[in-house]
Amino acid sequence: MADLFSIPFKRTLQFSLKDAISQVIDSKFYQTAASVTNDLILLEKYRDILSHLDVSNEDLQELIKYYLSLKAISVKLPDDQIEFTWFNTLGLKSSGLTRNSLKFEILNVLYNIGAMYSLLSVSNNLSSNDGLKESCRLFKLAAGCFQRIYDEEVKTGFTFFDENTLQSLIHLMLAEAQEMVWKKAYFDDKERHSILSRLALQVSIFYEDASRYANRSPLIRTDWIKGMSFKSKYYTAVSYYRSALLQLEKQNFAQAICDLTYALSILKKMTLNDSLVEWKIDMQNLLETTERDNDLIYLQASVQKVSPIKPAVIVQPEFFKEIDMKDNEMFKNLLPVDVIESCSAFSERVENYVNENITNPLKAMNKILLENISFSGVFESMYITEQEWDSYEASLKDLNEIRNYITSKLKSLRNTINHEIDENEEMIRKHGQIRWKVESIDDGIRGYLSDLERIENYALDGQRIDTETEHLFGTLDHDLVTNVTKAPESNNPVLKEVFSLLKQRKEHIRVAERKIIENKLLPKIISYYKKTGSIDFEPVYQDYIRVFDEDLNTVQKEKAKNIEILSQISNGVQQQAKVSRVDPLTLYMEELKHSTRILSDVKQNITSGKKFYDDLVKAIQAKEERINDYIIKRKNERETMNRVLEEKMG
């Protein structure tokens, strides 16, 4: 009979995991890798054992330590930052798979833990009850490792492992665990035919399932598949042989003959070793003796159906106790990337909260006020910063430089074409107009000259608009549009009250936004995480936003003020609030509005000018390439014609 199967270790490419993780931490975290140097050194030490694994409990523990360490770092790092390569070893040829995934590494280490359990199982003393019990335990643990990998892969659609291969390994380990149970039962009492029959049939079923899945696997070698199939048939024969012995004890001779005949029919189709050949002969002799006794003595009617045997399932996958754990000491000082990402998300949520509940309502109240008074200007929104003023000056300067570049490039291209014309004219003078067939100005040259003239006209149009834009910009009062010249106060009491409210609300908004800066959310989230280990930071957020309770009360008070002043306006105060033409604020506002319209035209001209010149530069660059190609072609033609004519003259 075939020996027990043990799963060979998968192999991996070695690299510095310490350096790889350090790079991720330094680039993705606000912490540095230096804060977890000792943990990284230990993690690298654990991984090194993958390249020289021995079948021993010591190396098993090292594998489990590495597994737990990976679980610890996996909750801190993004999954897809480090590349791992693993090689399958179940077939005659090794095939590799590379993935950027910590989970890929974890599952492959778990695979090797399962392989280690299977290798330790077959190295036990199987001639003793204790050895059989230990091997059974280890085979079940091996099945548990492969079952866990299967369960994880089901979630993601088998991205790292082949489904049929995993199913085959699970059932193979269960078959061998059940086989250990059968052997122990056999050693305990060889005459317990009923239980031995039921146990053997379940061994056969497990091996049959393992063989069936292995046939679908692209990785499992053929001799293994044959071995699984052989053992499935063997234990089916054992099951019905034991069933026959049970029937003989019950003096059901006809049923015993049927079961023995079925068991023998299985063995006759198999290639047997010496010990199994001997067993087959003994079974044949027993069948013949039973048939003879039944024919001569018992005379029981022939039975055509084998005995119904209920398989006894004794084993199932078991998980080593640490499989769902992680090393809580390793990388405990490293905050998970989820914490940082959550902090960013909650910070954005805080900003939205302030905008929705404080900033936007105050701005909306201001807008309503201004819409309901005859003086509807909001000059705060019309001012520009000093930096914006400087940017307009710089943009106008840039437009001039681009236009000068275009003018220079056009002049250069025209000179290139003129030089080409001159060279061709020289050839005409040398060989004569009749003999020289290349025109100085052909359709191509004529077309390119026309194109350059058209682009030059575009550039002149651009220059005219730029001059107008510079003139407009020059008419602007710098101090007015940048608010250096402060707006005068209005004589109108309603306007005074409105603008006082606008100023106060602007300050309320500034205070609320300042609270976000001064009350950092990150330290609170970190403290909560270290205290609870949870990444559900909703309680932190709810506690944090209470800092804005006073601001929310302010918004409610401002709403009441808005209602009050709007009521005054609707009761006729609006007519009193109309500002006369001599009001200094009105005059200031009219001048600011006029300047704003001019500035808007300047901005539009600058934006359009940039696009116009960008398109013009692209057109010139494309034209330059075609002109150069065409001139090279003409030069080649000229050189060829010159050589031919000189040869004729010679």
C-alpha cells in the first residue's frame, strides 16, 4: 500500500523585508521606521528561516512566530505595498507567483505551517497508540491550515491559490487523520468489525474526494493522484471485508459472500504489493470456504446488494490555537495606517460640520441682508490681494515674452527658408535654368511662406490685444482694488448696522475655523486608539464637535438679529436707508465697481491670451518640424541632381 503523503514546503524569494517595510513606513506614516527598528529586525529574522526549514517543532514555532508577527504588521500597513514571490512545490515543476500583498505572504506562511504539521505527522512512530494519536492530531491541524486558507480565498475569489488544490489538500489531510483513527482502532481490537468497517469507508471517501479535486488541480503531480485513488480503493475493500466478517459473526453467510465478492473485485483491479497479495489470497480462501459451507450446510439465498455501511466521520479540520491571534507586542508603537486615514476623514468631516452649521449659515444671513437693502454692494468680495495684483503684472510680462519668442521663431524659420532658396539659386547659376530642374520657390516653399505670414498676422493681432490689456491695467487704481484705500463709513444708520453685523460674523467664522486648527483631532484619535484598540472613532468625533457648541448658539442669535433687521427694512426703514449720491460710501462703491469690471476684462484677456499663445507656439513647433523635413528632402534632391550633372559634365 502507498505510504502516507506529506506536503512539501513552498519556497520563496529572499529579500530584506526590514528595508521594504521601513520604506513604506517612512513614506506613508507620520512616524518613522526608526521607532520600530527592533521589531523590524526580529521580523526579518523570522522570515530568514523560510529559506532553511527543518522538520522540527522548533522550526514550527518559528513559523508560527513569523505568522503572528505578519498578522501584527498587517493591521498597521496598507496591504499592497510590498512584493512577495512564492513557488509551488506540489508538481514535478516548480511554478512561481508574485503579488504585492501582505495577505499573500501570510497565507503562504500559513500554508507552510500546514505543510510542517503534515511532515511532522509522518515522522511519528505509527506503531504505537500514542504515535497514532499524535499523528492524527497533526494531520487535523494541517487540514485546519489549508481550510483557513480556503475560507480566506473564498472571500476574494481565489486570487492567490487554486481552489481545487486547496480542496484536495484538505481532504488528503483528513483522509490521513481518519486513517490514523482506523489504525488505532485496529490495534485496540482487531475483532471490532463494525466500527473498523465504518471507519475504513470514511477513510476511502476522504481519499476519493482528495483524488477527485487533485485531478482538477493544475499543480498536483500524477503519481500523487494515483496514490490517493489507490488508497481510496484499498480502504473500500477493507470496509467491505470487515463488513463480511461482521456478517459471518451474525451467520449471515449469503451477505458475507456478497461483501467478500465486492471487496475482492476491487482488489483484482489493483496492482498489489506482496502483503496485499497475501491478504487477497486469504480473502479468496475465506470466500470459497464460506460459499462451500453455505452451499452444503446453511443454504441461504444469494444476496445481490452489498451491506449498507454508514461511514463514521471522526475527524474534521482543527486550528492551532494561535491561528486567529497576532503578536500584540510587536509593532505596538506603530499606528495603523487606518488610524491616519480615519483622522484625515474625520478632520474633513469636522470642516464640513463647521461649514454646514456655522460658516454657511452666517454667510447666507449676510447675503439675505444685502439683498434686502437698496445698497447691495459687497465690496469685500471685490478686493484682490497684493499677490493677485502681482500675478496680473507677471502674466502680462509673460505674454510679452511668449510673443517675443514667437516673433523670433518666425523670423528664424523665414531665414531658414530664404537660405534654402538662396542655395537653390546658386545651383541654378552653376548649372543653368534649363538643366537645373529644382524650383527655388516650389509649391511647398510657397505654402510654408504663406503659413508663416498667417501666423505673423495672428501674432500682430495678439500684440494689439496685449497693448490694449496693458493700457486697461494701467488705468486701475492699485490702492483702491487692493483695499489699501479703506472704504469710508456710510452716513446711513441701517447700512452702518448691516456692515457692523457683516464684520462681526466674519470674526465668528474666523474664530470657528481657528478652533479647528488649535484643537487637533489627531492626538485625540491616537489616545482613543491606544486606550481601546478600536478604529471606530465616532465617539471621538461626537465629543470633539462639542467645542463648537458656543458657535452654534451664536448662529442662533445671529438668526434672531437677521429677522429683527429685516423686519425694520420691511416696515419702511428701507426707504430711509437709501443712500444719496453724495454719500462717500456710494461714490467709493461706484468707483470700485468700475475698477472691478476693468479688472475682469484684464483677467479674461490674460486667460485668453495664454491659450492663444500656447496654441500658436504648438502650431509653430509643428510647422518647424515639417519645414525642416521638407528642406532636408530638397537638399537631398539637390545633392543628387548636382552629382548627376557634374558626372555628365566630367
